Amino acid sequence: MAKRLGIIIVSAIIFQNPAILSGQTRIEISGRYAPQMNFALPLFENRGAEGERLAPELTNVLLGDLFLSGFFIPLENKKFIAEAEAADLRTGKINLAEWASLGAEILVKGSYFVSGGRISIECRAIIVSEGNQFYGKKYSGDLNRRREIIHTIADEIVFALTGEKGLARTKIAFVSARGGEKKVHIMDASGGDWRRINSGPGFALNPDWSPDGKALVYTSYSSGLPWVFWDNLSGKRRRVISSRPGLNAFPAVSPDGRWVALTLSRDGNNEIYKMRPDGTDLRRLTRSRGNDCSPAWSPDGQRIAFTSDRRGSPQIYVMDAEGKNLLRLTRGSYNSSPAWSPRGNLIAYSSLIGGNFEICVIDPTSGEVTRLTRNRFDDEDPSWAPDGRHLVYTSRQGGRSNLFVLDILIREPLQITTASECFSPAWGP
């Protein structure tokens, strides 16, 4: 969810040095090609008398954001990076040959100034082999919004180099039992800056985002019963949109925001319905003797994937948005929790393989299946990032459920939470 910068102000391009500004540079990318470039990020330079302790925080947030994008691999030798940066500061010049010798393809440098509860942050990024600065800006804002500024810088660096939108300003909603009771939380895509949603008493489950990122839907037991709520995050207002008899669960908002698909048990067993966001115009979409749940919209809003055990074991099915043209997609012993890629070409899901659950993707047109995770832990609840390249999912390791991010092109999981019992993630727009 990209938040507005509000009072954060961006200056014109800074560091106008003709020796390193040589025009726009952008690397070529495609859906099957995942270029990764080694980057060096020295400790942010503090240019004032205040905020000395902020340097590691700002540096680490930017490092994590760039690494999360999948395009950058950070150099790990902090000692050599610090020595090269110290030499640059002594001479007032960037020794590109020295940075190249360290293996840096991209050099990112930042500085900041704190005064009176406000912070100014400058950052520039250079392609070392060319001496070409492809990014340079200055931001100012309230000190307590410094992470937001860094997220903005990270996304702009990614876009300037690749033409792809970054993920740093997006948010992930999820459920955590931190504090003892299962509640919906929101955090940065890299796992920081947690915020608990006030869903009332009782636990809350299965969050999903509105298309504009301004609201969440989820199931809450604040009344003692499983009801679906629509929560306007900015206005701190929430309202019940489904309180039918029995189960009201697994809400999923359509891409155009006009419908909410959900599971209801009002007619005796779990079926998929859709309704308007205000709870009106309820329409039943499935009719089976089994359990139908976990609806997931296609990005064009024309189809819905869901889980059903109508033929014995849980499997992934697809139907159109009116409940017609039903198609079974998966085979095997147990497949659940579908999530449709924003690009429309893949559906991620959890599959029982060799005694534990793994994350797989299936092409809904060809039926081709690709297994993404391979470990002895249960991996479940996949949710796509807006780029259609990254997934967040739940993995139960060491007796705890935590959230991991996976780049489907690189397939090296990155753990983003360490608290007990984090699950059911939903990546925001």
C-alpha cells in the first residue's frame, strides 16, 4: 500500500556533477530474467549535531528494502566498505576504481541532517563501471516519518534503474498472536513498523485489502460470532458487512472494489458467495455437498479461484465471477489457499507433498505446476506482492509460524518476522 508522503518534500535532483551524471541508465528486465547487481551501501553520514544514533537505522532500512526488491545483492564486507567510504570522505571524491575492486556494481550513498524534530535525507546511486549517477534526491519531513522517506528512496532507486515499481512502500496485513490473542496487524513489506488493528475484543482472522489500500476486510469474533468487518484504516471506523447465521469468513475484495467474495455456512455447509461492500446484493456462487472456501479473484475480476473438497480431498477450482464454468485445476492429496497473481498468469497455493505443505504455482491455462519451496516445514497461506514476482507466506519452523518472502525467480526465502504465531498474510496494493 503506497502511502502519501504528506508533509515530506522532495527537492530537485541533487549532486549535479557532470563527471558522474551522464544520462539515464536502465537495466533490461523481463518476466523470466532476474538481474541481480552487487551494491555497496556505506553507513549514512550524519551532517548535523543531532541524531547520531540514526545512521545504522537508516542504512539498514534502505539495505533491506533494496535487497527485498530482488535486483540487488548487498556487499557483506562492512570493514572494506567503511574504509572505502572513509577515503572518499577524506578526499571529497568518489574513488570508483576502489569501489569496483570491492565488487560493487552499484554504489548508494546517503546522508542526513536532524534539527527540531525534522530530518532531511539525501541519497544518490551510481553505476560504478560507468561513473553514471542515475538517482539523486533530497527529502525533508518529520523525524518520526524517516522510515517512510527511506522506503520512498528505495522504490525510486529501483524504478530509476529497472523501470519496475518497488515494494518498499507496500504493506502486508497478517495475523499475529503477539500479546496473547490473534489479531490483525499491518507492517512494512520488509517486516518492520508493526501496527495492530483495533478489531475489538476476541480474535480476528483472514485479512484482505481493498484495491486502494485504504481499508481491510477480515473476520472478527468481537461479537462472539464470526462476522466479517470492513475497516476504514485512516478513519478508524469499522462496520459489520456480514453477520449471517453460521460462519462468515475468508472475505476477498474484487479488483474493482465492487464486490466481496466470502464463505458462508448459512445454508448448512460452507459455500462461496459474493456481495457488495456494504453487505447488500448477496449472491450464491457455489452449490455442492462439500466445503467451498478461500475465494481469490483473478486480476481482471472475471474469475474466482477457491478451495473445495466436493470430490473428497481439498483441491483448487476456478469458476467465473457468476459461479459458472467450473474447472478443477489441481490433483493430488491436498491443495488449498489459492492466490491469483496480479499478472494473471499464475495461481499460488499450498500443496501437501511428502508429508508437509509446500508452496506451488499453477498456470490456470496450461495446468503446468511449479513447486517453489522444498523443506521439511509446512509452508502455507501464499499472497502475491503487486509486482507478481514476490510471494509472502507462512512457514512453521521450530514450533512457530512466521512469515517469509520468496522471489519466485530466485527462490531464496527471506524471513521477515520472528514473533510467535504470525500467519495468514495479505500483501497490499
